[in-house]
Amino acid sequence: MSAGRPISEQSSAELFGTWEQWSLTSTLADAAVGQQATGHPEHAAVLASWLDREPPVDPLDALAANHRLAGLLTGWQWLAIYAARTAGAGWEQIGQALETSGEQARAGYLTKIENAERYTPDFFTATDSAGCRAVLDDPTPLADRGPATADGRCRR
């Protein structure tokens, strides 16, 4: 957790830490209440003691961290799709991993490429685009297909 730092400046590990700390303290608080309500005050006291030793997290901070982390992970998803395609995965397999159809997975991947081309042309070059687009239409691309960058990755 990075108390005092804006959510937008926190790393993914810090964001996850904020979420996990809130989740832990929320679970402990709920469990303590439940133990008290079911006639187990000694169990409730142990849980309350543990809760007292944990740093509190404001639920709004947890919510903001959750939202930011989910956005980052979703934004990076296309990089894993590229890697899966170059490793030989088909669109239906990728769709299954994303709990969607292969067609929707492919469309989402294409949208990410188009956005990178449109909004970051100085960073996402024509060579990067060609490498990332190369995996769009082959049913099962070969791992030795030309990479988008010298290290074999689709540029972030």
C-alpha cells in the first residue's frame, strides 16, 4: 500500500496490495461480527485482535485501486493475446481463456492495435503494427513468424 500517493501514480503491485489489504480487513471484520452473532465471543475477540494489528484501508481507496488495476490489466491483455497467437493458440482458444468467443477476442485485439496506431504512432511504429497484425488471420500462426520487435514481442 502506498498511502498518500495518488492511485494514478501507484504501481500494479501497490494497487493490488491496497486491494488485498482492504479485502483482508473487510473479511476479518465480517468474520468477527459473524462469530459474535453466533455466540462465539472468544473467536470474535481473536479476530478483532488480529484486525487491530492490520493497517486500515478506506473502502474508496480500495475501490479506486481495484478500478485502476482492472483497467491496467485489461489494457495489457492484447500483449498476452499476441504472445498466445505466436505460440500457436487459435482464436477460439483465446476466446475460451477470455470467456468470450474467438471472434470477439480477435475483434478486441484488432481494436487495441488500431488504437495504438492512432494514438501512439511515434511509439507504435509501422513495423510494430505489421508484426501485431501478422497474427490476426492465420488460423494457427507459427512461432517463427517475424516478430514485431527485435526481441520477438509486440511492442507495448
